[in-house]
Amino acid sequence: MGLRTDQLDFEFDPALVAASPVEPRDAARLLVVTLPPIDADDGRECGLDHLQVRDLPDLLERGDRLVLNETRVVPARIACRRVDTGGLIDGLLSEAVGVGRWWAMLRKSRRLQPGHELRVIGHRGQDTDFRLVVEDLDSEGRVLVVLKVDGDPSGPGSAVGHDQVLALWQQAGLVPLPPYIRHARRDRGLPETDPHDPDWYQTTFAALDDPTASVAAPTAGLHLTEGMRQRLSVRGIEEVRISLEVGAGTFKPVEEDELDAHPMHEERCLITPTAVSAIRECETARQRGEGRFVAVGTTSVRTLESMPDLDHLPALIEGRHQWRTDLLIQPGYEFRRVDSMLTNFHLPRSTLLALVAAMIGLERMHDVYATAIAERYRFFSYGDAMFIRRPR
């Protein structure tokens, strides 16, 4: 029998939701969970230490590989006005389907039909030259839209390019902050948006040339400063860059009674030949007991664990191996590559929490989260972190 959803529940104090990150980023608190070696893991209690993220280099060893998701968050929140009725609609361009075409999650979208047009509203509340034309709707309530630009010299039937999409983000896109951050700010009498959010909600290693476009940050990576990454490099801990395009479904609560019945979202993974070589070297070192894969965030875990055998990777597309994954990791899963993980504290009844439980055990997960709540750790995207480590 699979995991029941209520087994991923816990009592939570909303006051612990972080409305903004600490500064500097690596000053966040770090709850270190030390597991026994796999061959000696009899389910006994794990070690717990209360440190700061800046202490992470001291917890790693030369030869460890720090696996980073270098995807870039795009300002995918938009506001629109229906051309036919003037009604306002806002939401998220949540999943790209080619250039200038998205599955969108829009509020007040029930009455939309194919052919309806939405005028995009700019940052100052003005109409822009951009329109979103409805192409289709699915059973989940998502709306397939395509971007059109007024006065496009290419003609009304032509497809837009990357330049027009970038112009849309610049003129009208907003940071796609998770709803719980906006709710926490509103409950505390704070503005829902902060001018620092575009920097706060982007990792320091997000690649400008990465072809993925995420609508949620790989939040564990938000803790890593340039200075800390330099200290890791000096200690002989190499970075391995991978990409997983984080979609809005990542943080969707599990609504089914059984976790196995949850429709897992599918996301695109990409990896360069350089990263493949680094992973191959680490796999060889692990066989000698000389290296570990240290995943920064659950997205890095899912990329490593869903990656095909290195000798059977998909053909290169524009310099990267690409595949899609809907891998659901829950207790009972046997990890193929990941040895340790840096992660934030996650929502109850989420697949992210199930992944943590798979790595440390369900009972331990509840004990660790009870400790974090009692010690007033800050939760979710802008919050504190946990490092799960297993000795070599």
C-alpha cells in the first residue's frame, strides 16, 4: 500500500512563513540532519545540529560534487484585460510550449473560449502592444495562449520570436512569487511585492544562456552567495550545472487520499556534455568511496535520479541532452545517485515533503520538522534550510 496523503501533514504556525530572505543569503539558519551509513541504518535517531548556511563548506569534503540547477526564473506573472468585455484577468504563464506560446493559469478564466483576446497590461497599468489569443482550454482549467504583437511587420499570422518575449517580460512581467509569500505579507500589513524580489527570487548562478524558463525558483539555491561558492571551490568541491525547468505544479498540494493517485507534473531536464563528464567522474569516485553527489534542492535531486544511464542519454539538441520527467520520489524509493541534499522547509501534503521523507524516513521527517517548528526556523522559499547528509 502506498503513502497516505495525511502522513505528509503536520501542525504548522503561519507566522513561520518567511516574507523576505535574510541578508546576506548564507546567514540563514541550517538544520543539519546526519544520517548513519546506509549499511548501518537501523532506523535509529539521526544527529541534529543547528548551524548557518555559511557553515556548509565545512560539512563537505574534497571530491564531493555540488549539483546546481542553473535554470532562470522568468517574470511570468501577468495582468490582462479582456478585449471584448474589458474584464481584468491575471495569472501565470506557467508552461512554455514553444516560443511565445504557453499553458497559462489564469484567474476568472472559466468563460474564456478559443479566439478570445487578452490585452496585456504593463507595469504602470497601461495597455501594451501585446495580446494573448486563447487557443484552447484543458480539463485542469489551464488556458493555452499565443502571443501576438500589434504592428508586427512580419504579419498577423507569423510567430513571435525571443526578442518579443523578452520585451513582454520587461514591460509587463512580474516575479512569480509563491502565493504563500504574498499572503504572509498581506497578513502582516506589508505590500505584496517588494522591489528587491527580482534579485531575491533568483539564484546567483542562474545562467543567462540557459534555455529553460522557470516560473518558480530552485529555492535551496537562493542561499548560495558568490563568496560561499568560492570557499567551496577552494576546498575542492566542484560544481556540476544541470537544468530542470521548474513549473507551477512543483508546489501543488496533493489533493488525493493516496500519494500514488496524485497526477505528477512533468518537467523538462537538460544537461551539457561537460556536466555528463563531471557526473561520470563522480560516479567512478563513489565506487571507491571518494566522492558524493550533493544535490542543491529537490529539482537537482529529480534531475539526477531521472537521468538515463550515462551511456544511453538522448541525442543532443542545441548542445544539451534533454528529457522530461514526472518522477515521484516517496518513502521506499532507492536513490541511484544522490547522497546528500540541501533543501528548504516544504509545504505539508506536498510531493517535495514526500521526497524528504524518502531520503530520511517518514518518522524521522516528522521528528525533524517538529524540531524545526519548535526552534522557530523560517519556512518555505525565503526561509531557512536543512542539510541532509550521509557519511561516505
